[in-house]
Amino acid sequence: MADEDGRRGVEIPTEELRPEVLRGLVEEFVTRDGTDYGAVERSLEEKIEAALAQLRSGEARVVFDPESESANIVLARDLAKP
């Protein structure tokens, strides 16, 4: 599977991650520079919960990039693109 930049990655099922690891990944993701949540300001906890809900629903996925040895959260629809 390729991510939005065309790089290959390995999807990691969230249930295989320890809860504290998943939360750390989500927290790092939602606090990145350039992350835009629209006109409504949300608390860190609200952002984390929203991202976790997207992961639980399958709308977003965790993908590990072996080249950079890092994990990212991507939208499932972006993974389906050729």
C-alpha cells in the first residue's frame, strides 16, 4: 500500500498497539504543525478523541513506513488511491 506521498507502508491494526502507544501516536499526530481542524477551536483531548474515533471506525488507519521507521495516521480513502 502507498500513502498520500506514494511511499510504501505497512498497515498496523490499532488493536495490536498498546493503548499508551496508540494514544502517544494520536497525540503526536494531532499536535503536528499545519494540522487544521477548521474554524472551531478544539481542546487537545477533543482532537485525540476525534482521531481515535476515526481509527475505531476504520475511516483512518495507522501505517508504518519502514524506510523512515515512523508511523503515521492516514485516511483510509487515501490508501485506496493508486
